[in-house]
Amino acid sequence: MDSVLPILKKELREIWRDPYILGVAILLPLVLLFLFAYAFDLDVEAVPLAVVDLDRSAQSRSYANAFANAGKFNLEYRLADPNEAARQLDRGAVQAVLVIPGGFSRTLLEGDTAQVQTLLDGAFPTSAMVIQGYVEAINAAFTGQYLKTHFAALGMGSNPAITPAVQAAIRVRYNPGLKSANFVVPGLIGVILMAFPPLLSALAIVRERERGSIQQIFVSPLKPWAFILGKLLPYGGIAYLELLLILLAARYWFGVPVAGNFGLFLLACIPYVISTVAIGLLVSTLTRSQLTAMLLAIVLTMMPAFIFSGFMYPLYTMPKILQFYSYFFPARYFTEITHDVFLRGSGLQDWGPQLAFLSAYALGLIGLASQRFKKKVS
């Protein structure tokens, strides 16, 4: 024990001097527990819904209220123009659109089956299938309630053999076949880019510090921003090459269609690629060892990208506080852009705000990393 105790004391001092390792070891398990428990809500609740009521009758309002009161939908819009509802679906503002045609009430009063149209966002295949089940269940419940009230008003018993009062023609947009690859693969692009480039760049400054070569930079007249930019560009090129390989595999191996402007999308990828590399460089200015840099990079990049990007399931299923938290992660904005380009065919007018945020995010990270490095130089 006399030979063990000095080593034990030395190692405890080293751990205590490195708060990042201590924080990762103690706090990370609890953070992961709460994040996964609250963020991974696989139930589809509070589905944003737009209703287009072209009949404007008591029966059509009752039918729309059946969706609003079912506890599964949030009635975000009551619109008079089906084209406006389709635009809201294109923007991702709603996940479902209910179109009630004119003559809805007349058809019901005549005892025939009224036809309605339901448009679903197929960008999230699993959610679309669940929402489709909700629509069918609400139609069945509305039919039962309507027939019960209708026959009671006529002084008659219920007739279970009668045809349904309402029948929904469900149309899935953007991913009609509900192929999971068309949804998962574009989302994975952002997650993969947030996983590996930051790990590479996180070691850039720490490696030089461990070798001692960083002292030459400290005594040179090199500006901090020039040093950070010189470190960023090579790793940015590697990350962009990685992006191109992933895109080729997505298009020609997995057969994922590209509905939007692919050339414009390649330009939009540049700020995100720079952001991923800049996060690693910022981490590199905060840490003293390669191991700590790698652990911190994983905590700050891969896990948030996996949970808060929306590549697996829609973010509206999360608690409000976690939805707000997701706005601070670039993977969320890039995933929205990839889904818009690959599935919805949206243009710059739809995902321009996301692109602006990524650009500002990248510049902010470069400035912050330069400022951190400047403090170390001084």
C-alpha cells in the first residue's frame, strides 16, 4: 500500500484538476437518463392540424370539433382555401390537413356517406401511419355518434348495418410509399456530420499542446483568427468530402429521391460543415488532453444531434422545454433543410431562415474559438 497510495493521490489530484472529466463521469449518466426518458416519446400526440371547411355547416363544424376534441390533434388553422392549407403542409407548420367539401351536411342528411380528404405529411413515415389510424378511429367514432343522434331524432333504433357516415380519402404527401429510408437517410446526413468532423477538429489544438509545438504559435505574430481559420479549412474540406460520399450513397445506393434543387442544397451544406468543425475547434481551446476533448465533443455534438435534430421522429412530440432547447443545436436546422430538399422539394424561400441561422452560428463559433485562443496566447 505504501507504493499504491502515492499513485492514488496523484491520480485523484489529476482528476480533480480536470473538471471536464469529473463532470462527464458524474453528471453525464444523469443527463442521458433524463434526456432519453423525456425526449424519446414515441407516442404521437398534439399533431398540428389545419382544417379547411368548405361546407360551413353545423355538421361540418361538429366533424372538425371531433378532431380537435380527440386529444390527439392541435387545431392550428381553420382555413377557407385548400391551397393555403397545402402551403402550410409544405412549410412543415402542420402534419395533417382535413378538407371538408361543400355539400357535406346535405350528404349526411340524405343518409349517404360523406367524403372528406385528409392530407398527411409522409416525411415522418411512422408518425404518418399512426395519424392515419387516428383519422380512421375518429371517423368511426363520429359515425357512431352521428347515427345514434340521427336515429334518436327519428324515433328509431340504431342500425349497425348502415354505411359509414363519413369516409376519409387519405393522401400521403412527400413520401407516398412511406419508405423509411426516404426519411431516415436524409436525417442521418446531419447526424453523421455532427459526429465525426468535430471529433477530428477537437484534437487539432490539444495535440499541439501535448506535443509542445503550441508554444511556437504563442510566441509568433500569428493572429488568433488566422490560426483558427488555418486549422478549420483542412478539416472542413475533409468534412465536405465526407458529405459528398454520404450524398452519393444516399442517392445511388439507397435510392432516396431528391425533390428539390440539389445544387442549391450543396451550397447550403457549407455553413453546417463549418459549424461542425468549428465546434470541435472550440472544444479544443477548452480542454487540455485529447481524451477530454473527445469526450466533450461527443457530449456537445453527437448526442444532441441524435436527440434534438428530429431525424427519427417529429420534435413536436417532445415536451415544450426540450423543443425550446433544440433550437440551440445546428443539427435541427440542417435536418429541416434536408427533409425539405429531399422530400418536400422546398426552395430557398422555405428554408432560408434555417440557412441564415447556420451561417450566423458558424461565424459565431469561429469568433468564439478565436477569442478563447487569444486568451490562452495572452
